[in-house]
Amino acid sequence: MKPLIYQITFLLTCFTIFGFIGCQNNIKDSNSSNVSEKSPTVLRKELVDIEKKNPLKYLTVKATWKKNLIGETVIQGTITNNATLANFKDVQLQITWLTQTNTELSSETPPPIYDYFRPNESRPFKKKFNAPSAMAGFEIVILSATPM
């Protein structure tokens, strides 16, 4: 009687172990068939397309101002491309002149900065303006840029 119990226990244990192994293989196979792996080239192309569609998300501008000897307002700054892969060019800025109380005096859109902005690269710029006499500060924003 004991050998029969040992045989039945042995068979049940084997079926249980092989059943779990079979289930695990099916889970692995079903997961791998649902996930399609993209090549690095495809992933790079997708990222470039995403970045090119929204240049304002990846371009930033920082600037300061001063008066020169002939009374012009000189704005110097840096435009940075924070994109991973996308290149941009011809950045269009907008300057808003502000009073001491941050009231808007006027806005100005100078000619674009005709330069290339490569990924993770900063480029300096310098522009001269005849700002309103009550100007005590300014805001500067990027309006647009052309993806390359």
C-alpha cells in the first residue's frame, strides 16, 4: 500500500511542477508576442518627429539689457536648444517693454535670429533697440522657430 501512495504522490508532484513550468512558458510567450520591440533607428525618428512638432517646448531664451553710449537699449542673451535630436533655425523673438510697475508699454518683434540651433547647444545673440523712455525692464519670449 505504501509504494502505491508514494507513486501517486510522486506523479502528482511531477504533474504540478510541469504544470507550473508550462504556465510560466505560456506567460512569457504571450508577453513577448504583445510587445513589439522597435529598432533604435525607429525610436530616434519618432523622437525627432516629436521634437520638431513643438520647437517652443525645447527652445529657451535668457537675456539682460543695458543702455549703450548713444542711448540705445542693447539686449544680450542666449538661446538654448534643449532637444535631444532636433535641430532648429531662424528663431523669432518678441520683446515686451515694461515700466517700473511691470505695466506693458509696447511689444516689438525684431527680425529673426538667423542661426542654427543644434541639440543641447546654446547660441549667444545681441540686438539693439530704441526702447520707450519709460522702459524699466522687458520680457522676452520665443514666438517661433523653423525645424530642420
